[in-house]
Amino acid sequence: MKELETIPGHDRHEMPSNSVLQKLGFGKNFGPAVQMKLEAHLLTGSYGLGKAKDAFRAAEFALLKSGKYEDAWMMLEKDFATAIEKSGGKLEDYKQALSAARKDFFERVVPALKELKGK
Amino acid sequence: MRYNVKPSESLGQIRLGMTSNDIRSILGFEGILQNENDFGQIEVWINDGIRITYQDKICDCIECFKPAEPYYNNIDLFKLSCAEIFDLFKSSEDKIYTDTESLLFLSNGLGVYFGDITPNALPTLLAIFPSNSRNEYLFLYNEVTHI
């Protein structure tokens, strides 16, 4: 996926988490990402350095490793949508970016994950 | 605002083990961003640069980002590079872990996010959590011996 330039006041939110994909054997920034306002990013489950972030990423890792790609994406999209809503943003503003990330995940990342799983 | 860092204990007056009400009485009851998921509750005071996560309504992680200024032994940790922070804490750690974006000093109860683990990278997020509290998730990390 094309490298995202960071918009001021925004963060790059990887879907799935960058570190999880790297743990599964891929390079940095292999997965799709969406620019989120900082206040929304701070409310996502995969953000931060605490145990809750580890638990979130462990769940991502388990779903991807076991081939439950739809479940993994649903978890990520729900987390994203909730964070936008709770930060006072509008999910509608992210519709196009989220749709592009979803397409990239299922058309490029999932086949790569399946190939990895088959090895 | 300047906060004194006590790894595995506190950031300024905010201490691990506090309730949301305890922390609100310190940081204020207004302008709090909140969320909840299967893994915990989150509260953010964005203008103070503070993010708190709770497990069972008890603070289990205190995080700070700019404009907060986390001081440890009179040093602003946000002004140190990745290599300098690694060197600062390595003597008191058996093993230091990374997920390629952050460093975890588990014995100290301290985490630092850089984005990239490169010698000159500057931290953008610092976390205080109970020491040796997450062994079940260490499979997500790798040991790092030098920067």
C-alpha cells in the first residue's frame, strides 16, 4: 500500500497493528493504515504501551494466525469506529479511507497471510 | 506540564492503583475522552498529555505524551534519544524487550514508544505500569541487547 504521509494533528493507525504483522513475519508497514485524529487514535485498543494494548494485540495475533481474517477485521473496524465516535468524530469522514484499508487487507494482506500459513 | 516519573509507581501525583475519581480529582472532571473495550477502560486528558487505562476500574497504566514533560532524576525523558534511554535503564534490567516500535523495561515498570527503534529516535509516549506484570504477552516482543 502507498506510504501514508502524516497529516498534522493526525496519527497513522495500522490495521492490523504493525508489530503484529511483523511478528507474523512481514516487514514494517506491510499492512494498510488510516490517518486518524490524535484524539481518536488515543482511544483505540491497540494504542499505547500497557497490558490492555498487549491483550488487544494478542487477540489480533491469534485471529490472524488461526486464519480468522473476517473476525480480525471486524474487531479492528469496531475498535476504529468506537474510537472515532467516542472522540466526537464522524465515521462518515473516514468512510473512503476505511474502505480502501479493508480492500487492501482482504486483497493483499490476507493472501499473503494464507501463503505464510501454508508454508 | 512537568511530571516526576517513578517507574512502576507514579507520574506526578497520579499513582497506579487509583480509581477514575481519584485521578479526576487531580486532572479535572472536564474534557475527558473515554472509551471501553474487552480489554479495559481508557480515559484521556488530551490537553495535559495524559492517558490512563483501567482494569476493573483500577488504574493499571499511566501514559503521557506532549505537552506533558516526564522527568526522571531531573532529566526530561522526552529529550533523550532511544539509545540514551536504553543506556539509562539497562543496568537495572535483566532483559529489555521491543516490539520494533517501543522499548519495555519490565523490571522497572516502564515503557517508551519511539515509532522506530533507531539510536537517534525520540520518544513520543511514556508508560508507567506495575513491574513484571505481563509475562503472558512476552511472545509479542523480542529481546533487544543493544541499540
